[in-house]
Amino acid sequence: MVTPVKCLVWDLDNTLWDGTLLEDDQVDLVDGVLETITTLDQRGILQSISSKNDADLAMARLIELGIADYFVLPKIGWGPKSESVREIAEELRFAPEAVAFVDDRPQERAEVEFNLPGVRCYSDAQVPSLVTLPEFTPTTITTDSRRRRQMYQAGFQRDAERAAFRGPDQDFLRSLEVRLTIGRATEAELGRVEELTVRTTQMNTTGVFYAEETLLAMVADPAHEVLTVTVSDRFGPYGAVGVVVLDRHPEVWHIKLLATSCRVVSLGVGGQILSWLVNEAERAGVHLLADFRPTERNRIMEVTYRFAGFTDDSCECVTPVPAPDTGSNRLHLVPAPQTLSEVITLTAVDLRTPESLDRAS
Ligand SMILES: [Mg+2]
Ligand SMILES: [Zn+2]
């Protein structure tokens, strides 16, 4: 399988627009370039700029052309292009293999190829066909793909503000106005849920991969709950950041998976989801049973369960629950009311309402 491109870095003169900006300040976009940009953006592929140009003039022209917002972390100046492409990759935390570069000048492509092996380079002549190449064609496009650029831009603003913030972390957290939403997964979200079960290594209680078909069957089964967690704050969305897979029995709710993205660790989202689940179980009058399968990286999730009061104690409630897979531990809790964080606004589904009624309403 071809490695997908996660960010395409554009040259400007004679690649994105016709001509050289310093010779003609009214340069226009090359035919078809706008369609390429908007198509890649819709697919969740980020785009940036590496151009040898006057930065103010070039940004002004991009704004006049109405396309400046499509680019994250543009690098416009006189240094080597391999340096600016490297900076873009590092700031996005992407490997060079996830980055592509397009430039009309063979010398520039050769310089990037030599100094940044792994970055795929394309000529201006290839621009019209980029969207047909497999590396620019993701297999699934989720809601989060379509808003990926917006999520990154919100992230840059948030990071800048966090770096400049003077005061306790808790005060910064409060200033973010975090909104946490927990809901039943819709079929359209299952691609993203599947992705979360793969990508969340540290904050994943079992490391078990759930394929989209498996999740689809669970969503259709009233005894199962597949919940998605989304987070946003005053800077914008973080997107879908968590998943809970829950199996209902009359006496006990069995948490088969709890996974959250590491992007929201600093917000304490994992603990909040668990506190909410404990309260829901307490109100429903059931115990909680949680699968935990130690991996090399997920110890923090065991700590989260233990901190919430889960123990190794045995209990009669487990009788109807199928035996765990090899390598899995089961942690048990008799729920007691939990206090939720006051700095996070929570909106959540009522788990005591059967799914069928919830869907009908
Ligand atoms: Mg050029
Ligand atoms: Zn029990």
C-alpha cells in the first residue's frame, strides 16, 4: 500500500501561479490549480508553501486571490527549500514520508530530495493529475478530514496562547471553555472510530483493533453501545477524540474499550469520560466491569481506572459476562457518585434511555 501524503508543500512562482511575483504583482493562478487545492483540502490533506519570495507581497497576493486560508505554516523567504519543508514537517509532527513537495524548478526538487530523503517531489506539470494519484487519495474521508485544516489552525492558536499564558494550568484550562460531547456513534462516524482504535496507543485500554464492520454490527445491537467523544473549545474543534465500547448486562455494564486521543490528555478528558460513566452506572443501579490489556504504552489507562476506584475484587455480577480474552485483566467497580470537572462543559447521552427510544426522539 502506498504511504498517504498528509501535507503537500507548494512552490508559488510558475507552480501555483503563472509567472514571477517580483516581475508581475498581478500573477494569476495556473488553470486548474484552485480545483486541486480545494479537492485536496476536502480530502483532509494539509497544504503549505515553500517559496523564495518577498513574504509580505506573496501573502498579500494569496489573500487577494482568496486562497491564503488554505495554507498552514507558509514559509516564504530566501533560505533553502529543504529547510522550510523540514520546518513544516517538524511543526506538524509529520515524518518526511508523509510530506510532498511540488515545484517547477528541477534544481529545487533535487535540493529537497537530496537533503530530505523521504519527501516525495512533483513537477508543476504533474499538478493536474495529483488528485488521481493513490498517495493523494485517502481510503476514507470522515467529518474530521473535511475540517482537518481548521483543527490544525485552531491548534496553532491554542499552542501560541498557552505558551504566552502566565498563571496556573487550571486557569488556562478554564479560559479554553472546553466542551465535551458524548453521544451514540452514527454510521458516518465509524470510520473515524475505527481510526481511533488504531491510532490511540497510550490512551487505549486494550489495544484491540475494531474494524468498521465489527463496529457497525455493535451499533445495530441494542445490547452494545458504541459512544464517540468530541471536544471543542473557544479556538475551534479537536474533532472526534475518544471512543467507548460498552456491553450492557442486567447487573453490570462491561466496558470493553475506552480510548482517547493523546491530543486531549492535557484536558483530562479520559478521567472525565470515566467519571461520567461511573455516574451513569450508579444512576442505572449497575456495576462496572472494565477490560484492561497491558501493552507497552498504555499504563496510564490502568492508572486512570485505578484512580477511579476500580479493583481486582471478584463479584457475582460477572457471571453472565463471557470470559475475557487471554492477556486481558478485568477491573471491577461498585459505582459511587463522582464530581465532574467544573472547567469542562459536558453534554452527554442518557445511557439509561434505551437506544431505540433515543433514536426515535
Ligand atoms: Mg517556481
Ligand atoms: Zn459487581
